[in-house]
Amino acid sequence: MAALMDTRILLRKIKDLRSLTPRRNRVKTKWAGSLPKYPATNLALQNFDATYKLQLGEQWPSVRVSLLCEQKYGALSNNFSDNEGVIAHLQSQGCRDIVSCALDVGTRGMAASSHDKPTSIESITVSPDMPTVSLSPNIKCLVFPRRDVSRFKPSRPDAHGLLGYYLMDAASILPVLALDVQEGQSVLDLCAAPGGKALVLLQTQAIRFLHLNDISWGETERDTFDRVLVDVPCTTDRHSVKEEENNIFSRVRTKEKQKLPQLQLELLLAGIKAVRPGGLVVYSTCSLSQLQNEYVTERAVHLAREELGISLQVADLRPLTQLFQDTFNFAPDPYLGQLVLPHLTANFGPIYMCKLQRLN
């Protein structure tokens, strides 16, 4: 009897609370009838199954599972904070600095030989004779070993309010390393938002002038910068198969998705015009799509030569990828640039990058 009375009192309290809630808010936030009939994540996965299965062949099932699983992160050390104790703490947990490890590999002479023959791709020549990448020792990115799915704890601010490290896809540092920033150079990050690669650029502590650009990319001056990073908007494959919010495969963004390759081409051409002769441009995406990767790069090289009178040379990035082959899973034998493929044992990426040198 006492239990019944307690239940009645509880129900009465709940009813009283409902009376304080406006009537319009007493319903579900979204009825089943108004849910999208075709979720954007499903549309993205259907699109990828149709295109990437042909592109990647037997590798696609493994990449597909990895995209749908939890992503692996790296901890980018913040050189502007008091991070010595932070790095030591992460290393005590089994983390390793992948840049330091790559420098050790290079010291042991395991980088690619400079005697490899150039590979001709139609009118584009991939040259191994360009200067090899010199990694900045100031960039420190720590990751857990392969097959270790441990998570990093959020970084805490130091006495000055600065974070000791930033969590990001560790493969995101590769385009910055490929840019090969030298002491005193000027750098343009043409598509800076949301700012992850700009953070990596700052950690080099070598840049004389860093220009972070977003929506005003058409206004950059010609022949100005020593290095240009063009990390373009793309289909963001991992986000597209996991998140409904801000998903470019949403039905209302169909036209925007269709115009992506043209936008990417225009951005890359703007970056090519902004770099001075002899300078370097790195084009990157977080997509597996050849339409957004190799085809955009190939078309930009052609248009730069035919319409702008600018000659470009594609750098061979194999010396860089061989330094990180123990950390990332690279696509075998790409015909232009390099591509990081997600893999369950090293679930980073996807990241595509291609390095161009302006000759005139």
C-alpha cells in the first residue's frame, strides 16, 4: 500500500512539471514521418561503394570498415606551451613521436634513392631529382603504436592558458611536412579553416610571414609566397559516412557537391599563381576520390601551362612516404601524388597530397 501511494505521488509530481512546459514543447523534437527518407550518411556510403570499389578494388572492403570505425588520433605538441612534462607523460604511456622516428629512419639511410627514374604521366613528369624533404624537428606528433586503439585524454591548459597538445588526424601533418618550409620563408595557407594545418605550420617556428586565407582566396597577390598550402574543401569521406550534420551528401547540397571539383581546380590555380617562381605548392584533400585528387591536379598543371604560361614539376613524394610507412598505410603505386588509406591497424586518413614546384 505504501509503495502504491509513493507511485501516485511521483506521478502527480511529473504531471505538475508537465504543466510548466509549454504545450508546443511537449511533443518529440522530430516525428518519424519528418525524418529524412534517405539519410546523407547512407547516400555517401552508396556513392563510395559504387566509385571506390572500382578505384581501390580488393582494398575497398578494408578501407570501408575503417571509415565506419572510430578514427585514430595523434597529439600535436604545442611548442608555445610548457609541454616538456606533457611529452614525457605521453611517452611513458607508450606513445612515440612519429617525426623523430622518421628522422631516425632517414639517418639510417632508408629513404628512397635519388637514382630512381622519373615517371612520365602524359604531359606531366614526376621528378625524383627535386630536393628531398627535410623534416622540421620542431614538429612533434605523438601516436599510439599500430593496433593500439587507446585514446588520448583531452589536454589541460598550462599556467598561461595554453594547451600542451592538440588532437588531430596524425596524417594531417604530412602535407605540411611535404611543403618543406625553410627558415625565413613566407607561407600562404589558402584554405585555412578550421585551422589544423595552420597549427602545424606554426610549430615549425621557421616562418617569417604566415598568411591564413579563407573566403577571399581570389584576392591573393601573384608571385608573392615561397610556399603555398592548398587544403581544399572536399567530400570529407570519413565525416560523410558517419555524421548527418553538415554532410555534403545531403539532398539540399547536391549542386554544391557537383561543383566541388571545379572549385578545387580554381583554388589550386589561385595557389599556383600566388607562389613565386621556384616555390612549392602542396595540394591536399581528405578524400579518396580520384576526381577530387589526381584529376584536379592534372587539369591544373595543364591549364597553368596552356593559359597562364606557368610550367610546373610534380615532386616525387616517395622519399617522404617511406619515412612514415611504419605509421601510415599508403596506397600502392598511385599515379600522381600520395594517398593515405584508412586501415584498422592504423586508422588515419584519408589524406591525399601532391607537391608541385613552379619553374617560371
